[in-house]
Amino acid sequence: MTWHNEPVGTVTQWAVEHTYGDGEKRYFDDLFDGEADGLKYVEVQQLELLRREKAPSGEGSVVAYRAVSRQVTYGEWKEI
């Protein structure tokens, strides 16, 4: 859902944080409807990292996944 379709009020948004070998963090929220979806994805990806732990990884490789959330408050649109 895009930000302009959100109802007025405060909502919790969920995403998955990908941490790369060089310390960069990226957030992906377009695949998750809530906490349960994010946590399930993170669990699967962390297990996959453990499975391929012996494979070479560089700065561009994901080294950790984490489910994260934020509180966002939307107001009413006002004509200017």
C-alpha cells in the first residue's frame, strides 16, 4: 500500500532489514503484511545463511536479516 492511501492515524509498518558484509543496511517492506510475515521470512533466510556458511561471502553479500518495525502517523491532506 502506498503512503497516500493510508487512513489518518498511527500505524505500525513492518520490514526486513538486510545487513551486508560492508555494514550497509537495506529495508524491504513490499513483501510483508505484518509482523508474522516478516518474522517467518527472517527465520527462513537466517537458516539459509547458516546452511551456506562455508560459502565465500564478500562485501556485497547479505550477512544478517532482521525483522524491524516503525510507527508512522498520517495526517489529513490540506489544500495549499
